[in-house]
Amino acid sequence: MGCVLGRPVSSSDSVSGSIHQVSTRYERKEVKETVTEAETISSIVVPVARVDEIKEENEKLTGESKRSNKADPRKSNPPKHLIGEQISAGWPSWLSEICGEALNGWLPRKADSFEKIEKIGSGTYSNVYKAKDLLTGNIVALKKVRCDVREKESLRFMAREILILRRLDHPNVIKLEGLVTSRMSSSLYLVFRYMHHDLAGLVASPDIKFTKQQVKCYMKQLLSGLEHCHSRGVLHRDIKGSNLLIDDEGVLKIGDFGLATFFDPRRRQQMTNRVVTLWYRAPELLHGVVEYGFGIDLWSAGCILGELLTGRPIMPGRTEVEQLHRIYKLCGSPSEEYWRKIKLPSTRKHAQHRPLPQYKRRIREVYKDFSPEAVSLMDTLLALDPAERKTATSASMSDFFTTYPLPCQPFDLPKYPPTKEIDAKRRDEEYRRLREKRKNAHESGRRKTKPRERAVRAMPVPEANAEVQSNIDRMRMITHANAKSKSDKFPPPHQDGLLGFPMGLSRRFEPSEIPFSSTSFTSYANEPLEMWSGPLAPVEFTDIAAETRRSGGCGGGSMRMDVKV
């Protein structure tokens, strides 16, 4: 359903327009008459008019340059009549306000028209689910975008991704097929065609080895998709194996445009350098540059080429410093010309990232076992200077794709079992768990004595415990009978609770009364317990002691007291 982009002109608008035209013609006539009367005045008026015209053009260019620094001007402040039409079509007001023309020609899908099957991927800003479209019966991928309606910045990022996906249309770029939203909540799902594989899962599989034709086929499709993105002014900024999706027909599509942005190489614009996964991040981003271009996507493509050839990531750094060190060891240390050309944020960061040892470029030496054409293309894409990486168009015309063996067609690629990045993560976690288990077993086998486990605890036999309890009761009675002070007769509770029983319940146990269990010697009898809170209070203690002496003291049996605190 299309949306009307204009509005009918009212009568007041036409009247005001005619008045403006009449006044304009009158002003032009007056200026013309003035010019014909005096050439000297003409020589003065014309330059002034030219200055005003130049000033107006400069202001116009300044406004355009300011708008170009934003993510995209079309997704903010859309016309009110357009918002009203989109809301009446079923779009939430908050989404219509930020997306603008990105929603034109679309109708929102209902959440109950899809059935989730399983979760196939997760990221920092979104989760991806495999689902079934109940209207068509097709299997699709639903990308749930995490956004907060109260934070306009997160909404702008989401709107930018939708705008970029609507702008792109290429066989090697994922296509946005619809949006699922709700008026009651801020949940938003992006609908894509379901892709059976991703390149990271295929590379991580130990049973899959790519041939030269297959490597060329995947790389040609990747560069073709990047060429289309760059020609449309889109910078992806997160090219990696898990974002290169492959369907069951062997077609590679660039996906996940969550970090992508609009870029015009003719204008200078500052962007964040906290983009691209670390293993595929270009050196200028690691140096802190905020003015970069399409070269960062080409660097990532060079890393992908090396990964396809070797079967593993070529520069897997754990930190930014280590990543720079790996780049220098493979691609060489930056030259003085590079440092002069690059625009670093500060001289301090310049000195911080300049390596002390001087490394030589070793790409051709490290990958000498591969074809010269493949190494030459990798050497170009992994150039430290972004300008030397050239363009995606020149890379796709490299000798690597024109020499024998030629790249195969996508439909000639083998059919692989379904695998995703999440499957690769599970394999990595399982491998890491097994490795830790073997390491711990090896270390424990080298120890001379094994530590005692808490579950296996030595339990005293009932006869021995009964004898110990009898001796404790006998010693207590003797001590209390010969005691001279009140504190000796009535010891504090922390001195009489060694076996876990209250003082008033101390008695002799017979072996037959004690069950052989782990709780036999830590349980309490089901009788009222004394309430002790430390030493006895002097006033209450005097009355209780007198009553005890009148009743016979601590003579024969057990003694029981209830003390009120």
C-alpha cells in the first residue's frame, strides 16, 4: 500500500503564490530599469547581487554538510500527514516518527502470523530466530531488535538499519522482506529469508575443506556484494564470517547491517572507530582514526580470504594491542609516510601505537604455498595504507578470478548440512571444556596425595561415641558437685555444646538407640530447648540457683531449666 508523499495546494497557498510572483516580477522590472538608466549603478548592483547569491549558496552547502554528518536526514521529522497515513495503516507512532519514508509501501505484519522454531543466533543488539510464516508456509529468519522507545539514540540506529536495507537490492546482499511490530509494545522483528549456513560455521567444521574453485566463488560473491554497498554509499563496518550467509543454493549474502552507516567519500565526516570485530578490524581503526572510508571493509575481506585459504582466522588477537602486534608481524611496521598521512587523534596515541621493533612485510613469505594470484590479492587487501587497498571493483577484477582454475558457480557448490555460528560456538565450548577436563585430570594424576572429598567422611562407631558421651557426663557431674562458684557449676553454653546437644539434654546413649547415619550426631532431640544468650543475668540467676539448692542441687539425674531472657 503506497503512501501519498504530497498534499493538495489550498486556495490560500495559490493566492500567496500569485502575490509572490507579482512582487517578484515587479522587483525584476524595477532592477532592469535601474540598470538601463545608469551603467555605474549596474556595476555596483550586480556584484552585490552576486555576493548575496554566493552567500545563499554557501549557507545552503553548509546546511547540507551539517545534515550529511547525521545518520540520515530522511528518518527524522517526517511530514505529519505521512505519519498519520502510516499510523492508520497499522504502524506504531514511535516507529513512523523515526523511520519516515522507510515504511512507504509496506504494511506491518502481525506477530501471531509467524511461528518460532528455534534460536539460531544472538548478538549484542539482537537475537535471530528460525520461524515459519503461517501465511505462505516459508521458513524465514526473524531478527528481534533490542530497542528502547525512551532512548531516541537506539531508535535512530534501528531506523538507520531499516533505511540501509531498503536502499540495497543485490543478489549478494540480504534483502529485508518485512517488519513485524505491535502497537502495544516496542518489540520489532525484521523478516529475512532463511539462510541455511554462514561462512564461519563452514570454516569451523573440521570435515569441510574448500577447493580453489570454491574459495574463488565465495570471494567473488563477497566482493560483488561490497561493490554494490559502496556504490550505494553504504559502509558495512562488520564484515566477518558469521555475517556472510549462504543459502542452500550456494549464494552468499552479506547480512547484519546493524553497524552499517551512510558514507559519502566526497565529504569529510567523523565516525566512531569502535566498529568491526577485532580479528577483522583495520589498523587505522586500532590507531584511533575517526575519519575512514571503504578501506575498512576491504581489509576485512582480505582477512576472510586468508581464512578461506588456511581454514582458520589469520590474526586472532585477544586485545587491541595484541591485534596490532599481529598485524605488524604479518603486514610489516607502518612507515614514516604512513604516520604522516594518517590523521590520529593526538600525538600521545601516535607514540603509544608506534611499535618499537621494525617488522618486515611477510605476507608473500607466510602464504608462499598458495597461488601467486591469491597472495597478490591478499597483499593488496591487507595493505596498511587504506588508499593502497583500492576498491571492491578493482579487487573483483583481479587475476585471482581470471586464472585457472576458474571460480565455480554457486549452484555447483556442495550441499552442506545446516550449520550456524551458534553451532560453531557450541563446538568451541565443548572442545574447551574437554581440554580443561583433560588438563585437570593430568594435574591431579601428578599429585602424590589426593585431597579428601567432603562426601566421604569418617563416621565414629556408635559404641565409641556412647563411651565418650558417658565419660563426658561423668566428668561433668564430678566437676559440678565439687564446684565452689556458680560459674563452675553452670558453665557457659559454648563450653557444653561440643557434641551439638543442649546442656540440659546430656544423657547416656545406648548403642541400640543410635542409628548409623550422617545425622546421628548432629541432630537435636524433640524437647524444649533452653534459650541462652551468653552469661546468665545476675538477678534471675540468683533466684534460680536458690530454687535449685532447695530441690537437691546437681545430684543424680539430669537437670533441665527454662530461663527467661
